[in-house]
Amino acid sequence: MFHKSPPTDRVILRKIHERYVEKFGDFDRHDPTKERETKIFVPIDCEAIASELGVDPDIVFGRLYYHLNNKYGYTDPNGNRTSLFVFSLKTDRHAVHFPLLSAILADMEQSWFRFAFPTMLAGFALIISVLSAVC
């Protein structure tokens, strides 16, 4: 049922981004029937995300609440705390700071590409070298 190895932070954040990017953009401050309290914080379903990733829901919640929130949340010079993930915000539960999540994910994707592209290029060069030595 569950994967043996946990998904990476990048995979978790990408899944959340893919699942909720439309919901983030659809927020209307002037709509009295809006589904959430604020535009910035988007409530997420940890169980649904965990199911898509093939892990226990507490893995997703724990990674967001205990690890990623501490790693990427920050305090500004005025002492105001900005969190990546909040347990509850007024009536919303399990909400992510969507613009912060997007920025973190973009940085992770860029870092991954900077590592993966040269590695793939080196692997391709190695294959060409071996083939030319054999032929």
C-alpha cells in the first residue's frame, strides 16, 4: 500500500502545487461565499496528497508541519513570523502559504535541474565514449 522510501520534499511540494494552483488563483476577495479565509493561505487535504504519493497521511503532515515549516518559515525584521504551513487559520485547517510554497518549489526545481542536466550529459558522453571505443 505505501512506498518503502518517503517522497522527497520537492515531490511533496510539487504535488501540492499541481493540486492547488487553480484553487489559489480562483480566490475572489469580493465573493461572500468564498471557500477559504485568505488568498495567500490555501487549505490542503493531507490525506488526499498522501494517497496520491502512496504514503501515510502523517508523513505528509509531519514533513510540512515539523520539517518544511521550520526550514522555510521565517521571521521578518519587525518580528512577524511567516509560516509555510499552519495547522489552522480561522476556519481553514492545514493551510499552506501558497506564494512561499511556489518560490521554494521553483528554487528546488532549479537546483534539481542544475544537478540532473550535467549528470545526464556526462552519462550520454560516457555512452558515446564506450561505443566509439568498442566500434
